[in-house]
Amino acid sequence: MYQERVLSGMRPTGRLHLGHYHGVLKNWVGLQAEFPCLFFVADWHALTTDYDEPGKIENAAWDMIIDWLAAGVDPNRATLFIQSRVPEHAELFLLMSMMAPLGWLERVPTYKDQQEKLSHKDLSTYGFLGYPLLQAADILIYRADRVPVGEDQVPHIEFTREVARRFNHLYGREPGFEEKAREAIKKLGSKRARLYEELRTRFQQDGDHGALEQGRALLNDNQSLSMGDRERLFGFLEGSSKMILVEPGALLTEASRMPGLDGQKMSKSYNNTISLREDADAITKKIRTMQTDPQRVRRNDAGDPDKCPVWQFHVIYSDEGVRDWVQKGCRSAGIGCIECKQPVIDAVLREQEPMRERAQTYLDDPTLVRDIIADGCEKARKLAQETMRDVRESMGLDYG
Ligand code: TRP
Ligand code: SF4
């Protein structure tokens, strides 16, 4: 059966924290068990905003990769690589820039938002405007079906889909397309071929989207088709021509409920984080001194967990029994705040123990990480090159 491919990227921000773990990495670890996954360091993306601080990228990338591995991202299941080591991304970005309408880029919400938010930087650059197109290239070059992202990135996925459609429309014509599609249908076997024809008619004549979905599923379940025939039949089903670039779907990652030590969103810029593989004493101290319900001044004042960031940690880390103990104990002043924090400290330390162990292996022998990445880059490059062969050919650049 055809397996949907998952791809996601992260800017090299250096050491990651619990917000990244609960918001993104745990999700990646789950996905790698189900799908072929590609995860990459978006180092060119970092330069679109931080082009004036190139010196920090490399270390930030290695630190981040070690955190991925520490969190349980498994290089035997997922392909890990660095964007700039697969220069084909840049080639696709360039070629798509020929036909990507400027208006589409100017309308991407992050364009104006980020320019306002990062007003201390000059972001009136060509690279910054083109950033969503670079992201589209990252995704389309692997023909990724699913892209796990946070809510802020959903418009970028939608933009990617539009670019793919426009591309297929402009360049998806191959000589003799219909005959080739008819030949490919025969290869489905007579029963499936009949069903395919029927679903195609139902979609194209009656606009039946259920039939389109069924048709796609039929193609996805068929393992014997070549890549080329598969694309033709997808295109023929929809009534377009050959589908060269595949429209991805977003895989919306639930927003992390991980609050920072002060109850705001956990973020480096708020200085309220607990890092992955932070030392145990530092974690204990941070949680011991973290804010509680401000109304609970003295030990025998009753408190309200809803007004306390510690409670948010219990929601993530504690079972029902402990949560019950907190609710009752806090509201009746039956427990003290230090006492209340202890199960959280224990749980965070327990969660980090295997991470620290895994990280240590890689810190002791950095060549392991280099090898994982070298291997991942090579695999990613092969996939990217396959797509680029089709892209070049469709754009008249096949000097064979
Ligand atoms: N733009 C994403 C971010 O800032 C990172 C990213 C770059 C990405 N390319 C991608 C995410 C491709 C998913 C797919 O978080
Ligand atoms: Fe917060 Fe727990 Fe103290 Fe209540 S007892 S205020 S929930 S730390």
C-alpha cells in the first residue's frame, strides 16, 4: 500500500524546552511509528530573518538535533537532515519563483505580521518575502502528503497547495497524456479499471467529491503502479493533466498547553523555560520558586488552582489521584505549595531522565550525530532529485 509521507521542519533555535517537547517533538515521535517521516533543520529559513547573525546557526543546529534525538526521534525510523545540504530545495524555489504571483506572497499573513513584530530588523528583503515559497519548495520537493505544523503555519500550507496547483496547471501537460493515462488504467486490472472510470465520471460530470476521494484511495491502495503512472492517473481523475507536484495537507498540531514558569506561554524570550536535559538541581529550584496563586500569601490561606501556573503543570504531568489531592488540598489550605510542587518536580525529572541518557551518548561521540545527518541528507537528496528530474523535464530544461 502507498504510505503517506510526513515532512516537517524546524528553525535552528538551539536548545529546546518543554514547550517544544510537548508541542512538537512528542507528536513527531508518534508519527514516526506510523509513517515514513522526514524532519529537517530549516537553516535557510533562519537566515530569512536573522541574516545579520550567521554565526549562531551551526551550533544551534547541532544542539537542536541532539534534542530531537534525546526526545526520542529515531534516526532508524525518520530521515533527519539539514535543508542547506540538499541544494535541490533552492533549485525548486528558483523555478517556482518564475510563476509564483507576487500578490500571493504579499498576502501571506505572516509577511506583514512579522515585519511589524520584528520592527527592529529590516525585513524588506527579497528573501523574507519569498520565505513561504521556500517553505513550499521544502514540502513539494518530497511530495509530502502530511505536514505537521502549528496553527500559525496553516496559511503557508494553503499557499503551498495553491502553488502546486498552479504549477501542475502550467507544466503538467505531456505529449500524449490521455493515451498514456488510458494505458495506465489498463494496468489497474479490469475490475479496478472499471471502478476508476466510474469514479472519474462521477467526479467530472457530477462534481461528486466523495467519488474523487474514493478514486484517490483506490490509487493509493495500488502498489503496482509506477510513480509516473500514478501521477498520471491522479491527474486524469481530477481532469487536470499530469500531477507533478503533490498538494500536501496540513496536520494540525494541537497547540501546546505547556505553560512557562510564570503561566505565560513557555518561550525563550519570556525567560520562563525549562530546557530538555536541564540539570536536575536547576529544575528543582526553578519549580520550587515558581509562581503560585498570588492570593495565597500565607500557608493557611486557601488557594485556587485555576489561578496558579503550578496547576497547569499538574494537568500535564499528574494522574487523577494527584490532581484530586491538589484541588482539595489547595482549596482547603490542607497542603502547602512546596508540597504541591513535589509531584511535578518528580514527574519532570522522570520525563527527562531517558532524554539525558540518550543525549549523553551523542555528546560523548559527536561523530554519531554527524553520521546520522550525513546519512539523512543523502536519503533526502535522492528523493529530492527524483522530483527535480520531473520538474526540469516539465519546464523544458531536460537537456538529455
Ligand atoms: N516555517 C516553519 C517555522 O517557522 C519551519 C519550516 C520551514 C517548515 N520549512 C518547512 C515547517 C516545511 C514545515 C514544512 O516553524
Ligand atoms: Fe498552586 Fe498548588 Fe499552591 Fe494551590 S497548593 S496555589 S495549586 S502550588
